[in-house]
Amino acid sequence: MARQVGTALQIVLIAIALAVAGALVAYLGFPTYFDLVQRLFPQVSETETFWSWIDWSYLLLTLAIVLPIAAFGGVWLSRRIVVPLLEVARAIRAVAAGDLTARANPHIKGFGESARLVEDFNAMAERLVRAEAELRYSNSAAAHELRTPLTILKGRLQGVADGVFTLDDDLVALLIGQVDGMTRIVEDLRTLGLFNAGTLELSVVDTDLASIVRAATDLSADALHAKSMSLHLDLEPAPAAADPARLHQVVLALIDNAMRYAAGEPLAIATKLEQGHAVLTVTDNGGGLSPEALRNAFEPFWRDEESRARDKGGSGLGLSVVRAIAHAHDGQVRSENAPGHGARITVTLPATKADLRREKAFE
């Protein structure tokens, strides 16, 4: 795509072109005009007066030629600048009135900044439509996820009130489990909301990913055992400037995701320092990720094979929270299928400056 010339430069060039055109008309036209006058009016003396009717006639003739050229150039230039602005203003008013499908006409020709304004507005409008669709979907999905535990809570409590159920330890544990599930959904939604608003607060300190993983796996040991999952750790020091509580949340979310989709299979977690980044990898031995899952695994509420995945539990928010926390730390997260294994999730975070110096010393 050819680079567009800026509006300021276009104005300067057109002004120069009009000035040159006027000078050429005046300079080249005068000899012809004077020669014509001499032929038609040979009795007129060149020294008759300083401003004779000949001079005034030439001035008027020059203006009659130059002014239309200047007017045409001015109108042409103003259309290239003003029309795109008016088109964008029209589309903005339509969007403000609620019509999110309104777009500025991309076929209107404009200069540099005005043409880019049309393109940028249309791109922004497209993102606004996607954001609104995602918001509607997220609200619907959140309501759906909360409806089930709320229904269970209401049904059991109503049954206790009617004497159908006995409020024993098992029922209390069930109710607490449903409340815990709703609490996790609300906390995940809060984390995503804060990240999207740019207000996710981090208590950044020098920490080690390896120690975070050890604490998280100790906490998850009983749950992994209940899922018949063996755990293999390969933890090298991986210091990073990060929020330990948020990293703990990341590791627990990745372990929980593996337990849901690779139950009964070995789980491997590794940490290391690589190319200036602290790296965490979680690899399961499940069925792996489908091509669609590789594209959408980190989208809120997204599930692969939704009906089957919903039976496995979970809200579909875990990996999106992992991505939000990683990005809040200026890090990255990616998913892939490990050769000979199942799914692998890799989180990379910037290492501390001291670690960067240490890594370079060993190279």
C-alpha cells in the first residue's frame, strides 16, 4: 500500500502549484497580450501613462484566468480535507444515537490524516461492535454459570425448610461447595474486569516461580490424588518481578484446568530462566487441544465441545484469567500440543534485572 502524503504537505504543494501557475500566467501572458494590443491599437504609446487602460485590462484578464484556477484548487483541496471529516462526524452521530453498524464511507478520497481518520474510525467501530457482542455473551454466560449453583442452593434450602432434606454434614458440604464455586466465578470476573479496565493492581516483589509452584502443588496434592494424577516437577530457579498472590492464582488455575481435561494422566510442571524471562510450563497427557481450542482457549467462557466440557465442570474463565494476569505483568501465555503428550500451557514473565545479569554471565 502506497504511503499517503500528509495533509500539511499537500496544502503546501497545492499552494506552491497555484502560485507558480499565477506567476506563469502573468509572466508568459504579458508579452503575448502587449503584442496583441500593439497590433490592434498601434497608436497607443508605451509611455502614455504609468497605469493605462492597457495595464488595467491585463490585470483584469490575469485575474479572470488565475482566480478560477485558484478557486478550483481551493475547492478541490477543501473537499479532500472537509468531506472525510463531515463523513466521520455523520458516522459518529449515528453511533452516538445507538447505531453501531454506522460506518464512514471508505471510498471518499482524502489526504493523509483525513483518509486515515476514516480508516481508524471504521476500525474502531468494528472493535466496538465486537466488544459489545463479547459483553452480551459474557453477561449471558456469567448468568448461565451462576444459575446452576443458585438453583441448587435454593432447591436444597427450600427442601430443608419443607422438611424434605435433613441439614446434615453432607448437605452443608454440598452447599458450601456451591458457594465456593460462585465465589470463584465472581473473583474471576472481577479479575478480568479490572484487567480490561486497566486497574488490576499488582503487589510486585522479587519472587521465584519455582517456590510458587511448590506451594500451589502442595495445596493441590489431595485433589490431584483424587483424580489419580501423578505429578512430575522440574523446578529450576526462575526469579521474576511479580505479584506472588497472582502467580499462585495462575498456577492453581492451570492445575485445575489439567485436572478437568486430563484426569488420570500424569501432569508435568517445569520452571526455568530462559532468554531474559522466567518461564512456567504445565504439560498434561490428555487428549490435547483441537485447532479451534488452540485459537480460542484463552477467551472468556469458551469451551471445546461445549456440551461435553460443561459436564467436566468449570466456568471457562480459568485460562482467560491466566492470560489477563500474565499480560498485566508484561508477560505472555501460549497454548500448544506437546509432542507425544497432551496440552502444554507456557507462561513467560520478565525476569528481574539481577537474573538477567546472572544469565548473561553463564552464557
